[in-house]
Amino acid sequence: MAEATEAIPQAAPAASPTGDRIRTSGDSEVSTYLEIAEAREPGQLLTPAPNAPETIVVLDYGSQYSMLITRRIREAGVYSELVPWDTSPDKLSHLKVKGFVLSGGPASVYDEGAPTLPSYVVGSRLPVLGICYGMQLLAQVLGGRVAPASRREYGHAVITVSEPGNPLLHDLPATMPVWMSHADRIVEMPPGFRAVAYSDDSPVAAMADDEGHLGIQFHPEVVHTPQGDQILHNFLFEVAGCSGDWTATSFIDESVSTIERQVGYGRVICALSGGVDSAVAAAIVHSAVGDQLTCIFVDNGLMRAEEPERVVSTFREHMSIDLRHVNAADRFLADLAEVTNPETKRIRIGETFIRVFEEQARGIGAVNYIVQGTTYPDVIESASTGTSATAKIKTHHNVGGLPKDMELSLIEPLRNLFKDEVRRVGTELGLPDEMVYRQPYPGPGLAIRVIGEVTPHKLDILRRADWIVMDEIKSAAMYYDLWQSFAVLTDTHTVGVQGDGRTYGFCVALRCVTAEDAMTADWARLPYDLLATISRRIVNEVPEVNRVVYDITSKPPGTIEWE
């Protein structure tokens, strides 16, 4: 239970991003939030676009788990978008918002400059679920008090449900394990709220009022909270009244309709890479605009052995879309000369791609748009959600690497999808398994698997080594069990003994991982015999290499690619 003698820091009144005054501890005035809530009709936010999907909007306060919240909601059949916490309401007008989730985050709500709550969230009178920081923020905004906890909670904890009839905790056990990660706690709930669950160190592990405002101190989105999916399910269906009808088919229909309105009679080109993302994006856009679409496959000289030929052959066999094949290998390699910094590689590759596409577009005619297979992990890792609470991991060539003065407008139908969702859409569109379930391949290609400067000689070495990796993985019938499997040419030379003589050759690293969506990944426990075969073949068949190592780093702390 809360300690009565615990000092409660008094937070200064803060301002919301829209300038509305926020009620804080000790504030005797009525909050602008509550005034707005009383004045507006239930469910009112903005008038959504026709056929807008039912959506739960997740406001991102910087939690490492924010993306997982969105994913879990979609897995329940409800569309969800993760947006920066300071997103203006007009940015949500394309959605039929059914409720809000406030994510966790690293800040404390009483810190100067801490992220705040937009007034429209409470003012909309839609259901709101605050998680961790989101719960504390909701409590503070509505008149409660938050303070540092005398005992922090990190990791496993057990909560006890004190109000089993509450819709959020419906059909759940009286006690259950959860995952906590917080150093603050609510020491006084807002008026009208009551605690509906508690733990040994959190007297308010969950809270609720009668207006659809709910808060939980733990993280239901992680696997360490076994009943987390049920808790989110209860919020979606028992509280927010969602219908759960978001599927791959509905996504396709909505995307086609949106693209038709956006493009009109304009011409479109698609940056085709050969992977599932660009293939699915091309298929969706083709469904919307038909012959107005031309696909362009650019051989950048950074692809794997025989890959350009396979990509063109597979695409032309399965998709009746105009495809143009451009060989720009020399141009890309010239732009990468003497470049060793991985961020610079990505940016130069992204810019060169766009310039090639712009040139090709001018040859086609008056092209207005370019389609890219950008997916959600690309956007998140490039920190392109626009929130200062999100850290940039690396620049993806198709997101942060795009030039600011590009001539074409972007169409990115998959921008808010995870890879497994893209694959479900591809299957629904009738694309062949060899396209849909192809292992992901980075847009910058082998440039980020050659550590250091990229040269034709080093690319040749890596291609031969990578071919062996893929050949043995497929022979072992493990290709579809792995998210990715590939070789990396490190910039390390090591001493070896071959043919009774000293060698000083390259060290090649093997990277094989398992994952669901690439946001997290684990190294694959390959059989020792398979690893031995791959190593033996590489050092025997690629004479420039005399050492092979296996990368056993998960993500996090590493990333899947080395650069």
C-alpha cells in the first residue's frame, strides 16, 4: 500500500501541444480537458473519411514496446496506428477512431518538458487505456498525483484483481503474473477513479472510472504478461466496442480505394527490388490504377549471385505489369567509392536510387508518383514517426535516405504493416510463395554486408560465400524456418594455414536469425554439422577467406544487419 509519509513533488502546471491548460497535482481549477469532455458529444473527434477503418490510435511516448502494442491490437483483428504523442487531431481524420492507447515511456510525468497529453484525447470522450507512463499521465491530467516509488518494479510481478467485474479484467484470474517496468507510481487517483488491481509494490496496478478511462501499470503487450492479449482484447471489444473486422482483404480494399483517389489519372512508377514488400506494393497499386503503373527494377550492382536474372524472370512470369530492367551498377559503385560509414552508404544509395528512377520516369512521360515497399520496421528504425521520444537506430535507404528535393510524390501502401502482415496481404493477392516467403533482403544490398569500403573485388568474394550459405541452408530444408540467413564480409584479416603455408585472408561472419517481424530477433541454433559444412565449403571454395565465425547476437542489443 502507499506510504503515508512519502513526499509528493508538486508538478508545475504544464501546457498541452495545443496550448490547453493541463490540470496537475494541487491545481484547484477545473481542467480544460474536463471542460472539453463535458462539452462534446460521446465519440466525437473528427469526421472520418469514407470507408475509414475502425482504429485504435496508440500515442507513442517512447517505450521500447510501443510497436508491440500496435502489433497485438492488429493481431486481434482491429486496425491500429502508432503516432507521435503530439500528433494533431487533423492527422487522424482518415481514421474512424474507436479509442486511444497511451504507451509507456522513459520520462516521469512531473519532469520539466515531459511529454504531455493532447486535449482531444480526453475531449473526444472515447475510451482511453494508459499503459505505464500512459497511466501515470492520464492520472496526472485528470487530477491525480504521481511520485517516485519507494520501491521500483522491474520485471516479473503478480497482481491481484480487486474488481473482477471491471470490463478490462473480465474473464481473467484473480491473481496473475505481469511484467512491470517503472520507477514512479500513482499515490492519489483522480476523482472518480478506483483501483481495480494491485501488486505488492503498486497499490494502483490498474485503475478505472465509469467514463472508459483505464490505466494499467504493467505491460500487457509483452509475452511476459501471459494474459496480456486477453486484457487488450477486453479493452478493444468490451470497452471500445470494436467489431474486429480488419483483415488482409479489408486492408487491400481500403488501400486500393485510397490510391485511386490519390493518383486519379496520373502515371506511377514502382521501385521494384524483387522482395516481397515491393512486389506486394506493386500488386496493390496495379489493382488501383492498372496500366498507369510501370515497374522499374534497378540492378545496383549490390545484389547476390544471379539475383537480377531471377528477379526479372519471376516477376514477368507471375505479374502482368510493365517491367523495365535498368543496369546502374557502375553508377552505384562510383557513388560508394571510398565510403566506409554505413549511414553514408545508406544515404548515398537512397539518393542514387531516386535519381535513377527520376531519369527513367522522364523517359516514360509525365510521371507523378513513385511506389516503394516501405514497411513499418523501416519507418520505426529510421525514427520517422516524428516523435522526439523515438531514437533513430539506422537510416533505411527508402526512408531517411531519400533526397529532400526529389521530384516524385511517394506512395507507400505498406508503410504501416509489419512483414508478416505484408505476407498475408501478398497471399490474399495471389502472389506465389517464392515471392511472398522469400527471406527479406536489405535495400542497400551487399553494401551493408561488406564492412568498410565497397569494391567490386570484395563484392565478388561475398557473393561466392553467400551463395554457399544459401545453398546449404536450402539443402538442410531450413530456408523457411529462418527469418534471414546470410554471410558478412568483415574488414578483419586473420592468419591461417592452408596447404602448409601461411595465409592472411578475410574473416567471414555467418548471420542466421529467427523473428516474427524483425523488430526483435534471436540467433538461430543451427546444427553443428550444418555450420561445419558451411565453414568448410567457404574456406575451400573462396580462397580469399580463411576464417568463418558465427554471430550469436540477438536483436536487441544488435541489429540483424551488421551495418
